[in-house]
Amino acid sequence: MIRLEAVHHRMGQNWSYAYSSTVLHIRIRTAKHNVARIDLHCGDKFDATKYNETLVMTRFASDDLFDYWQAEVSPRFRRLVYYFALHGHDGELVYMLEKGFFHHPPAVWYEGLFDFPFLNETDVHTPPAWVKDAVFYQIFPERFANGDPSNDPEDVQPWGGKPTPTNFFGGDLQGIIDHLDHLSDLGITALYLNPVFTATTNHKYDTSDYMQVDPHFGTKEKLKELVDACHARGIRVLLDGVFNHCGHTFAPYQDVVAKGPESRYADWFYIREWPLQVKDGIPTYDTFSFEPIMPKLNTANPEVKAYLLGAARYWIEELGVDGWRLDVANEVDHQFWRDFRRTVKEVNPEAYLLGEIMHDSMPWLHGDQFDAVMNYPFTNFVLDFFARRLTTAAQFAQSINSQLANYPQQINEVGFNLLDSHDTVRLLTLCDGNVQLMKLAVLFQLTFQGTPCVYYGDEVGLDGEYDPDNRKCMEWDPAKQNQELYAFFRKMIALRRTHPALRESGLSFIAVPEQPQLLVYERWDAKDRFLFILNNSDEEVSVAIPAKPNVPWCTLDSETAAPVEQGTIPVTLAPYGYEILYAPADAAMAEVAAYSEAAE
Ligand code: CA
């Protein structure tokens, strides 16, 4: 019996959306292993004789409870009405319309069917094309390199000392300029800089002036020099914008502190009770968290909005910055972000807007606000499997599939896939210092769709517990850098940049139930196929991987064909070892793609 209570589809979001100006994706969910085939019947709403077609849907992902199916449709007149025909394993046939389930096809066209009214190009969510191919590197400017001792803060500590919440080491923009060779050599194509505007702290999330570069980091001219030098190398630059709150030294807030309710800036903030003070640990005004030095900005106030949008525009227009990473993005009103997007894209349509949101982010990803969000759910899936050892390969595959099904494809293509940051424990520390284990996590990150981001220093073996320990000074002494780890990052980034298959959506996990910690997955596009086998356990593993016999797999380094006997590939892997197999695939072979074999 088809379990109708598990069947889900509704118009919009991840269920029916425009992937491009001509292509719609239609998806439906069913109970896992419960439905044998689904046909999508569709046509023009005004006259089906002028356009109609029936498409067999592809099961593109499965998690622990459900199968997810997708069809790609190019409606001739950009309008589509549709319904589904669900085939059970025992010959049962059920039709799903907008108005319900039936055992017979619809008697009349249009009424009660699902409707995608019109594919309007301006409504298509289109992240900048460069983002999908970028490899990001995150820099915490105070700790990357001190290129100019003349701008050092007072009491600057010797480079490499122990970070505390309040100390300074003198890192600056000149230091980044001095080390661009390091980034180019690694294969980086985009930088994400933590805040660089004037502020009092070492992290600069308490903005004092949105129009000035912090003097400890340099000047506007120095930032321009950095941006130009990066662009000359094909590296984009993303700034961190803190628009949810300001710092307590922000002039309008200081005016409110001085004049109270009489200040002309009183409405720039959310004051719950005068005077401004902290009572029992709770500020009398809204802040970021309960942090008194970070008053929340009233972004609905037209003056506040004009000021912040002016700053957003200025750095893009005047300095050629390539976009914004937006701090605490989900606590700011949606209207502000819609205006923010219009403002920035008007200056540079290719500018990239990345929201910091740690949870399900669909409300911000309809194409009218952010291009992408920081993919912390991905981070946690990877850490739970590789670092924390809480899940099996099958559970990991289900989590990844579940997330892929939850978002439109163009969003998955640009998910900002980080494994650590200034806000988390460093990856190597989470892996208990096990470099081989860390490599497996990085290998998955760099071979998965979305935009990978390397947190500065991870590539040479920097470790660190939570803030402030995760913000150590970058290690520049080659003798103290882990050169073998660096070589691994460099090689994997190069592999990703060489093969679009590692950035596209072709993905299937291959189950090897007798080895619960063995992660096996294929990645492909029309040109290439890869098979990745990762041994996430502390024991040697010998196993036969199920494989299609007609694929000429070879090992990546040797280009020697791997033996394929009776449709299996024998593999022996050391503890935390991995194998990468490669097969040049023609378009026909890509057609056989294992979409339908996803995560059994
Ligand atoms: Ca300095």
C-alpha cells in the first residue's frame, strides 16, 4: 500500500521552483522504499493540447524516513499545471492533485491541479555564478600577519603568544597583502575577512564607525590596495558587515547615552526602559545576546536604514569589494535585507550576499535577500561523523541527503561549507589532533557541492579550543607548519578546481552495511566520474565496493585501472585511509548516473 500520509508536495520553496529562466524543478516526497515509480503529468493551464508532457521522476535522495523525487521541466509557455501519478510496488496507482488523492486521473484540466502560474525570470533565485566555483579562506585580521608595526595597538603582544579575549598581536591589512602568495599557492579564490571597521575589541564586532577602517588594521587606501592586489590574482574579497547591532562607541549610541530620551537618535535603538543600564545582567535596551557593548540597531527606522545601506553601498562601489558576509543575519528584519540586496546589486550585480544563519534558512533564500547562508548544519553533519564519531556512514549520508532535499538545487550549489571558524573549536582539535582524521573531513568538504571555506591556519595544522584559543596567531615558521597537511590541502583544492564534477550536483552514496564507518560516494558531471572511499575508523579495512562493471575506474595518481570483478572493486585501506578512483565519463555514461541508487 502506498502510505499517503507520508506523501508531500506543495507549490513553492524546495518543492516547485524555477532553477533557471527556462527550467522548473518539481519535487515530491514519499515514504522510504514505498513507491516504485512516479509520473509527473503536466501541461499548459489554458490549453493542454498546445503543450503537455509526462515525465518519469527521478528519486534523487533518501533519508531515514523518506524518498525524494524530482523532475526537470521546461514548460513551453512558461506556465505549468501538474499532478502526480504514484505507482506502488503491487500495481497500485494513486493520483495526487492539489485537491487531494484519487484513484482515477482528473476529469477536468486545471481545476484542482497544482499550478506554477508563470516562470518570471526576475523571480529566479540566481546567486552570482562565480560563487559556485570559489574556494574561500577566512582571515581573522588581528591574527593573520603583522605587516606594519607602526599601527600596532598599545600593549601589543609578541606574535605567537597566548590569545585572551582582550589582547592584541598587531595583525593588519599589510600583513595580508604580504602573504597573498601563500593564498595563491594554496589555490584560494576568495577571502572572507572578519570585520575591519573601527571598533574597540580585537574581533571588531562592536563597530564604532561603519565608514572607516580600524587604524590598527590600516587605512581605506590600504584596504583598497588589498582588494586590488587580490583582484589582480583572481581572488575576490568579502567583508563582514555587522548590521544587527553596533558597538557602544558608535556616535549615535553615545549621543543616546549622553542625552537619554531627548537624543535625536533615541529611536535608532530599542530602549525598553530608561535609563540605559544593566540590571541583574540584563540591559534595559535590546542588544546582541545580553552583551551591553553591542546595542541592537532599529533597522526599521528610515534614518538607520539609510545610514547602513549607505555604508553597504560605499564599500562595494568605492573600494570594489565583492560582497558582504552578514553577521547575526536572522535577527534583522526581512524588509531591511530586501532593500540591502537592491542597494548592493544595483552597484554590482555579481556581489555576493552571505547570511550568518545557523539553522534552516529557506525564508532568507527566495532570491530577494541572501545568495547563500553559512552552512552550519553541514558543518555539524561532518563533525558528528568524522570528528565526534557520533554517527555511521549511513546516518551521515541520510543527513546530507535530507539537507539537499530541503533546498532548491541552486542553493545547494552555493552553500557556504565551513568546518570551523572564529566561533567554533578548530577542526584539528575536534579531531583530537588526529591529522589523518582531519584530512578525511576536509576531503569530503572539498569534494562536495557548495562553497568550501578554509579557516586561516587549518592548512598548516593550527589547533585551538573555543574563543579565544581558536584565534591564535598564524604560524609562519615553515619548520613549525605541518607541510604534509599543507600539501594535502593544496592537492585537494587543485583537484576541486580542475574538475567541475566536484562542484556540481551529481552525488550518490554507496552503502556498505558491513562497514558502518566506511563512507563511499560517487560524484559526477557529464565529463568525469569520481569514486571516493573513506575509512573513518582506526582499523584497517578490506572490502569489496559494489560498482558498475562498465566504468573504467583508475586510481587518481597512477591512472592504472582498478580491477573490477563481478561488479565489485576490492579495496584495502589503512586506518583513516582513503582512496580516490577516477573515470572519464562520456555524456551517455553520466545518463546512467546513480541518482536512483541513492543511499539505500
Ligand atoms: Ca600592525
